[in-house]
Amino acid sequence: MASTPLLPPISIILKKTFRLLLQVGAALFLASVAWVLVYRWVAPPATWLMLDRRAHAPVGHGYQGIQEDSRQIRYRFRNINEVAPAIPLALVAAEDQRFLLHRGFDFDAITKAAKRNWNGDGTHIVGGSTITQQVAKNVFLWQGRSYVRKAAEAYFTVLIEFMWDKRRIMEMYLSVAEMGDCTFGVEAASQRYFGKPASQVTTAEAALLAGVLPNPLRFRASNPGPVARAKQRRVMRNMRRLGGTSYIKSLLTD
């Protein structure tokens, strides 16, 4: 009668499993570092959101300018020197006024947003994301809300701030941010809404483009309503408060 083979001890199984997890974790870490490092010099061919928009039209109450038939993506990467100086200033004024000061996380803004959300009625959630965090989300991650995605966003934010300078972070943000259905980046948005390249955008137009964020599907720069106009005026006030385009010169230095 054949004897039944003995199973390996549980300790050996655990050691092999732990070793396998370490190998997988190390591989993922090295792949993510290489991915971020490549984008330090190379423009992304596409992002997950672009691919999703290409495949499916967004559905939501109050969305405007949805392309029901043609889902062609408008996207053209631009560096700092190829856009009007007012554009990066407007994005900082609208989205992250401490952009040049923090290292990826603005804990003061996060605390204020948490307090406002705690004291609010829950119908309008205020975010405290920095431009770097939005780049991490827009370039490297999928859309959605979960603790796993937020953890991945924080991880990529750290990598970006460590391996890129502020100039590159801003270039990536102004080039890949969604600014309308199938429209990504200020170059595509400027061509679509104003009929001219981003290098010729005026201060008021730059403030309007920045003002539609972070709701580019509900507010359109080409046909701004009262809310979009109010946001535009607020962005222009913040631009003046920051000191105008002289504030952003450090980003324009080669």
C-alpha cells in the first residue's frame, strides 16, 4: 500500500508565500519608479481617463458639450515655454496657491477641507488635493473613489515630487487635465473654445480655462454662464494677489 506523501510544514508554506509577495512587491515598486522616471522626459501617449472617454461618453446631470457620436480625443502635450505665461499662473491661482511651497501635500488645505466637509450638510464635498496629487491621479491611476486608489495616489504623489521638478509637474498638469468631453490639456481646450493656440491665450481666457476646473463637463469656457464667470473673476483676483506672472517665473526657467 502506497504511503500518502507528507505535506510541507505550514512554516515553509508561509515563508514561500512571503518570499513571493516580496518579489511581486519589489517588481511593482521598480516598475512604478521606472514609469514615473520615463515621464520625467517623455510625454504620455494617453491616460486611463482618455481611454475611458474614448470608449464611453460620460453620463451625469448638467453635463455640457458631450460628443455623442465622434469620440475622438483632443490632446496635445505642451511644455511651459509653449503656452502663455498666464496659463500656469491661472492654474495655480485656481487649484493650488501653495504649489511652489509644498512637497505634494498641502496639509493646511486638507485640514480646512476636512473641517468644511464635517460642518457641511454632505451635499457638497470640498477637496484639498494639490496639483501634484491631481497629476498622480490623472496620469497614473484609474478613476473612482476608494481607499486603495487614494493610497496609490499618495504613493505616486511622493514619487512625482521626488523625481520631477515643479516645472515638469505643471507641464504635465496643463497638458493632461480634462477640460471638456474628449478634450485634454490647455492646447486642445484653447483650440476648441477660442480657436487659437495656448500660446496666444489672454489673461482673462486663461482664468476662464482654469475656472472650469474641477468640473469641466458642467462648465464650458466657450459659453460661460454666471457661475463660470464668477469663478473666472475669483481666479483673476487670485492671480493678482499672487503677484502676476512674475510669481511663476521660476517655472519658466530652463
